[in-house]
Amino acid sequence: MLTLTENAATAVKSIVSNDAEVDTAGLRIHTADDPAQGFALNVAPAPESEDAVVEEAGARVFLDAGATVALDDQVLDAQVGDDGAVRFGLAMQS
């Protein structure tokens, strides 16, 4: 199952904290409309019925079926740039 670094958990909580439904909201990773584009991210008020839910350190990430399979052995990390933009990256679990 996908895991999150401390930086990723902090970034997800920060992004989701702007949502009115912060108690149930999370960052949703799902297959992009164009499969060649990989995955898309958005803040979702709650997981969809088929989503897997990853919770770490108070951060919630929802994964659709495609993301669940593709990211099963990955670690999500995040960095905040000087401009305040969050950049997410993936690495293999060790």
C-alpha cells in the first residue's frame, strides 16, 4: 500500500485544510482522463465508494483502483518550493 513521508503528510493536511469538509476530506489520486498523462490529483470531500484510503499522521489520501495497483509499492513525498508550490514525487518503498 502507498505510504507517505512526513513531508507528504504535512503537505496533504495543509492542502486539505482549506476544504470545508476537512474532517472527511482528503487528497484524491486517480487515473487521468488521458491515461498517457498518468495520474491526477484533487481535493475530494470524501473518498468515492471504490477508493482505497491511506491515512498517516492525520493526512488522508484516496486512491482509485488504478492508482491503488500502480502505487502499491511506492512512497509519496512532497517538497514546497520557494514560491510556495507543493511538488509531489514518488519513490519505491525500501
